[in-house]
Amino acid sequence: MFGGEHKQTDIAQTAIFTTGSMRASRFYPAIIFTFLIMYGDYSFDLSSKIRFVSSYLFTPFTQIEYLAKDSFNSFDSYFSSQKKLSEEINTLRNQIRDLENQNLALKNIKASLNELEELFDLSKSFQEREIFLGKITDYKKFPKELVLVETRTNKISKDMIAFNVFGLIGVIDELLNNSIKITPLHDASIKVPAKNSRTLENIIIVGTGKPKIFQIEEFKKNGDIKRGDEIISSGLGGRFPEGFLLGKVTEIKENDQSNFLLITVENTFDFSFGSTILFTKP
Amino acid sequence: MNSLDDKKPSIFNFYFFVGITLIISSIVEVLLNDFLLSRLSLPLTLMTLIYWNVATPRSIGFFWTMLSGFILDIFLGYLLGIHVVIFLLASYFSQRYFHRFRALFRLQQSLIVAIIVFIYQIYFILISNNFSLSIIFELLILTIISSLSWPIIYGVLRYLRIKLTYGQ
């Protein structure tokens, strides 16, 4: 309660009633002493000596600024150079990625060109027949295997057949607006009139539903056939063109309870391969 | 004697504290002078000295007054004692009239400080024998800045003094 008053009293005692340290009896000698020093400096250049000594003594402190500047510069340059390097690395990485993309695109273009070249080579055998090209846009396996092809022409009719770089691969299943569904030749519903290129015996091959595998329908046990025989389309019936390789005989099986042989024909035609499909009439 | 005496720092500590503030203000003044590249300098040391002479006339000694003066003489390139003389005079008159000075409002104190600073700067202009329009301009600017900075210096040093004396 009385603390505040106590403090005020104390301040008053110590401050208001003081006489101070700078009395005239001390002031005059101090002034005289200062003038003596001034005279000494004027006569003997004391201050330059003191400045020299003090500059020598304070050198470490005056160097702090430069040291700090140097440290900051080296610190800054380290990080800025590191930043530059990382930026350069990122730029190079982006360039590499772009080049890889370009390379991939070029590879695709090259593959497409090769494909087109082969298709055009193939088209030479069609002589006067009209050909149309389409781009594969989708490949489906379910509910049934088919390829969706985009075309820009409406001249394609349902009786046309489809080729890729390997050769005859399928028939038109459905014509849609600007696109076509193609059923592969190995579909179980497809029957292709064919002949053995060695014996020229007419046969019918049917799809098995498995890619690249066919079977010869009702080939009698006494017929002339060997493994490795080439089977080509016969052109009979006018549905498929004549003379296109369909596969090779890979397996011949006999069944005691049947008069027919079970003959498997295989080819290497990949139904979904490539990007372009050629359509023509048989 | 009373509980307040226990909280007070020894006179020795306070004496050193006053000295340190004077030396710091001298160093700041030198650095400011280097930074501003002006022929005159902002008299922070003088104002600090005035404050201590007015606030605690007993604690301010010759040693720190003269030392801060010599520091300024050495680092600002004056003849040794130039600053010391004016500091001694400022201390003497501050202590002589500190009762009146304390009783003034802060604004009036600023005005008195501006007059002291003005005289102080004129003293250096006379010593350097450098009369020009630009130095008069510097003189006026520095005088105004000094009078404006007096309440700040006063407030800061008062806060430090109370903190050191009473720990509040």
C-alpha cells in the first residue's frame, strides 16, 4: 500500500536533491586537461597515432563487414549456381522427354509408313479394284472379338473384306456411321473356301474362335494332305479373293469313329496388329 | 534500509551502464555519419549525454563523457578534445539547470535540445571553417531531426534506466 509513496520518496531523495557530479571544481580541471590534450594533438599529432593504433586494433571488426559480404556472396553463389544447375537439369530432362516423345512419334510414323507401304504392295494384286483405307480406333475381345475402324468414305459396302499388312484378316461385320466393325477370319462363324497350294484340292476352312487357328472342314481320311502344306483362298463363291495365303497345316489328327481327319491350319496373322486396314471387294 | 534499496543495482553497475550507452551512441553516430556521408553528424551522443545529466546527475562521470568525446574525435577525424570540450560544457550546463529542464514538457525539452544541437553544429561549422548553403541546409535538417528524435531517445533511455533501477 505504501510501496508507491516509498518509491516516490526514494526517487526524490536520490534525484531532486542531488548536486550532480559536474561541479565547477571538477569542470575547470577537466577543461584544462582537454585543452592540454588538444595542444598535444596539435603539436605532436597524437590523434593520427591513436587512429593508427585503433585501426590496427579494430581491424578484425572492420573486416567483419567484408567477411560477412564474402560469406554471403559465396553462400549466395553456391545456392544460385546449384539452382542454375538444377534448372539446367530440369530443362535437359524436359528436352529428353520431348525427344523421347518425338522419337516415339517418329517410330509410330515409320511403322505406319511401313504398314502403308506393305498395304500398297498388297493392293497391287487387286489390279483394277477400288481400295479404301481406315484407321483402327478400337479393339474388343468381348462379347466377341472385333476391330473398330474409322473411315472417311461411305463407299465401303458390307461385301468387302479387310486386309492388314499380313494379308486377309477379316470380314465386315457391321457398317456404322463413319466406322466399321470387322470380325476376324478366325471367328467360328466364318467359313473360307480355300485350296491346298500343293494339290490344288478345294477345301473349306473354318475359324476356331482362337486367334490364328483354323480347321479344315470334312477332309476325308484318304485325302492328300501333309503337315506344312500351304492353304490359300480359292475365290470360289466370290466372297473372298483368290490366291491369298490363309495358313499352313500344322496338325493332322485321325479319329477312329469318324471318316474325316481333324486338320489344324495356323497362320501368323495378328488380327489387331497395326493402325490401318485396307478394304476392297473380293 | 528499505525494500526498494535491495532492488537497486549498485552504483558501479549503473555507472557502467551509462558509459555503455554513451559509447554505443558514439559508435552509432560514427556509423550514421559514414552512412549518411554528411559533413555534420546527428548528435546522438550529445543527446544521450544531456539525458543522463538531467536524469541522473550523480551517475554521469567525467570519464565516460570524455571517452565518448575522444571516440568521436578519433573516428570523425577531429582534433582530439573538440568533442570533449563541448560535451563537458553541455554536461556542466545540463547539471546546472536539470531541475528546470526536468519540469518542462517534452515538446519544450525538444525545443531546448534543438537549440543546443544548433549551437553544437555551429561550433563544428566554425571549426571546420566550411560555410556554404548546403551545410546550412544540413544544419537545419539535422537540428530538426535531432529535436524530433529527442522524445524517442528520452523514452528509450528512461525505459532502460527504470528497468535497470527498479527492474520493472
